Amino acid sequence: PIDPELPEDRVRHVLDSARPLLVLDDELPEVAGYPESDPERVLSPDHAAYVIFTSGSTGGPKGVQVTHRSIMNRLAWGLSHFDVGPEDRVLLSTTASFDVSVPELFAPLQVGAAIVIARPDGRRDPSYLAELIRREGVTGADFVPSLLEAFVIEPSAKECTSLRWIEVAGEAFPPALANKAADLLPDCGVHNLYGPTEASVEVTAWQHVPGADRVPIGAPIWNTQVYVLDAALRPVAPGVAGELYLAGAGLARGYLGQTGLTANRFVACPFGGPGARMYRTGDLVRWSGDGQVEYLGRTDFQVKVRGFRIELGEIEQALTAHPDVDNAVVVVREDSADVQRLVAYVVPGDGTAHTDLDLTALADRARENLPEYMVPSAIVPLAELPTTPSGKLDRRALPAPDHTEAAAGRGPRNHTEEVLCRLFAELLGLEEVGIDIDFFDHGGHSLLATRLTGRIRNELDVDVKVTTVFRHPTAAQLAVQIEELATSNRPRLRPQLGQMTV
């Protein structure tokens, strides 16, 4: 599956890597050169069912080949675990270019359950999703934690009483959020699932218990083995941190056309039979005393931002491809509470001062080559990268980007603009925001936009859609839309028998 919103160069990279025999094209950029073909072949459970491309550290996305056997194992487990039957209605809200969409789509079809398809422009809109779930009687849904956080504060979410289960995956799941979701929908099971693309969507699961003070990633699902190992591939004791390795039926075949990378990540399993493999996740975890796996962090420079898995090296490669950039480092910063930003630090080549770098051109280059969720929210030029006494990069010494001057400008002219400027500043972690500042150019993204709409509803009593924020991303533009909405919602005066009645 290929997301038509991806940059054209990335689509071309995916097509060149996958070499498809057939492209079904509705709105993709030019894909000529891929002829139609309908070869006769006999399929086995070990043939690839699909290829999902995920961020790669070598400068381009890498395709993960998932077999029929491994994905069927996940689907069969999910149908049993959530007791899905013909009477259920499952929400399909994930774009097909991410593997979470596979169980959303194919699991219900196996048992005759209905699929409720969310509009593409509503997938990140909590008010739309709440209304869709309520209206269609949806019984099962998937959320990333950051979207669930916006969903549980949506006033109409409490009316989603048809939900029997919620699957949460993609990033760390805070205990407070898990408890809030369970309290909001007491008859709905809240489940935390974990799994990399290389292992058939999800391979561990945990069900929320009332008053939980931690959210582990859980225990392995059917036919899956989980190992927590030290650097010598020895199992560690409960409570001791180690790297997470996965084995069993859920493993993908490997990376499409990249045998070296496959051999590096899918290694021989010393705990299985001849030919057994296990996948090095790069995740740092530990066993709890009750047999659950607890996530602690990463052992490399792969990150999760808003549910998207990102190799920082791929962003760095895109920036250093610019002729004026000699070196680049990308980090995830959290300079204000609950606001994660990708920040790039660039060093120019010989003959160019760092103060002369065209940051707008660099940002445009990034947008041409990277998906929206991988474009840095700030690019900071440096004369040189800071280093430790041993000469290694000192990431802690990288300066926080200064958004203050860039976010300045015309001040608010009325109450609505004043409220919007304050909300922009609070959500973006800035001291002050002018009315002409673009929300998305200063660190905003779709999930922050959902929070913004919730705050606007609470403070201005106007229901603004997320799509409105995307179309009108400055306080000045958004204020006009809010005033129009407020005017249209006010009761009109009409004459009646010489009196004015409301």
C-alpha cells in the first residue's frame, strides 16, 4: 500500500524497491513503467502477503515482507482475544500504508463482522470519530495514545457506549491516560498492544486493570516467544534491563531486497530448533515480577513520534543531500510538557557561514523527500556540532531552538485572537505568538491540532473541526472562521405580531 500524500520521490523509491507487477492507481503521481501482469502461481503460507515500508537508517524507507502465516497468526489471536463475531462493528481508521490497518480490515471480514470506514480527513479528529462510533454502534477501535488523549476529553466520547474494546499501540501508553479511558467507558476493555513492523503488527498484549499505576507492553500472543537478553544473548533476571528479541510465528520474512540488513536484524535464535530466527527490536525492556514486559526505551537512534516509527538517520540523509550542508543531526526534543518535536541541527560545508544557510530552502527540501511526520519542526544552523572531551557528539549540549523571534509579529486585535494566540503559545511551548504565525510551521501537527480544537471548544464555546485548523492555520485566519461559526449558531430575532421574540 502507498499513501498518495507521500512526496513523489518517496513514492518512486517505494516502487523502485518493490518492483510491483501491477499498480492500482487512483491518485498517485506518475507511475509509468510498471506493466499489468497476472502471472499464474501457487501460493503457500510462507509467501509474502504484503510489504510495508517503514523508515530506514540508510537514507530511504525499507520494505518489510510479512507472510500469510505470520499475519494469520495475529488475526486468529485477535479474533479470539477480543471475541469478535458477526454482530461486531470494527472501526477502520488507519491509513493502509501502516500495518495496524491489516487487522482493522481483514479480521472482521473473517467472521462476517461489519467494517465502519472513517473518512480520511477525520482519522485524527476526535469529535468526528466519537460521532461516528456513536452513530454506527462501533464495538472495537484502535488508537495511538496521543489520539486517545484527545478523544477522552471530547465531550461526546462518553456517549460511545457501544465500544467493547479499545486497542492502543504505537507509542508509550501513560497509566493516567489508561485509567482515564477506562473510567470514561467502564464497559469497554482497554488493551495495550506492542509490535514492530517486522513482527506482524503486534506480538504482545496487556489488558488494563482498574487503578493501574503502570502500563506494560504485556505478554506474548499465540505462537510467539519473547526474550530479554544481555549483550551476550543471555536471558536476564526479572527487573533487569535488557534488549527485547522476538521469535515464533509472528516474524516477518525480512527486508525486501536487503539481505545484509535482514541478516543483521533477523539473527539465529539459540533457544529454538534448527533454522530458528529471532528479531532484534532495539527496544530496552525488563520482565516484571508478574510475567509482563515493561518498555524502558531504545538502544539506538530510532524514535517513536505521534505513533510513527522514525529512523533519525533518514532525516539526516535528506538534509545532508543539500549541497550547502556538510553535516546534520536530528533529535527529538521535549522542551515543553507533552510537546515532542523533531529538531535538526545543520553544519554548512566549506565556504558557507552557518548564519548564511537558507533554512527555508532546507525545509522545502525536507518536505519534498520526507513524509509530513518526518519533517523537522525547526532547523538550527551551527558553526560546528558540540562534542564531548572524547570527541563524540554531545547531544545534551545541542541548543534548544529559539522560536521566540520567529513567532513574533502582529499582536491580537480582539478577544478571539487574544485567546487563540495564548492557546497557540501554550500548545507549541512558546512564550508569545503573533496572529500571523502558522501553527504548523512552529511545531504544530495533527494531534496538537486536535488538542487545540478541544481548548477552543472549552474557552470559546465554538466547535471547530481539525480540518478548519489545517485550512486556516494562523490566529488571524482562524478567528474569522470562529466568528462566523459563532454568528451562525446564535439564535435569530424575528418579528411576530409587533413583538421581537427569540
